[in-house]
Amino acid sequence: MKIDIVTIFPGYLDPLRQSLPGKAIASGLVDLQVHDLRRWTHDVHRSVDDTPYGGGPEW
């Protein structure tokens, strides 16, 4: 099984490699790839937010 996770906090998923899912990864049953969303940003601050959009009052 191949699992791809896209997150802005890839370090939070490191404990998965130490627990029961880690055994499945080590045995080759699961291919877990964690992708850092900030790696594909274009600005110097590596921000992933966009300008607010949608309903609500304009102040």
C-alpha cells in the first residue's frame, strides 16, 4: 500500500516510524511518503496561506 501525506509539519509524523505502522513500513507492506508542503512555495518566508476569500463583512 502506498500512502502519500502532504503536510506543513512533516516532523509530527516521525513517530509513525517507531510504532506499529513502522513495522509495516519496515517489512515493506506500506510505502509511506511524507511531503513538506513548504518545499514547493515561491516566497522567501515559505508561506502556504493565501489571502482571505469568501463571505463576511469587510471592515
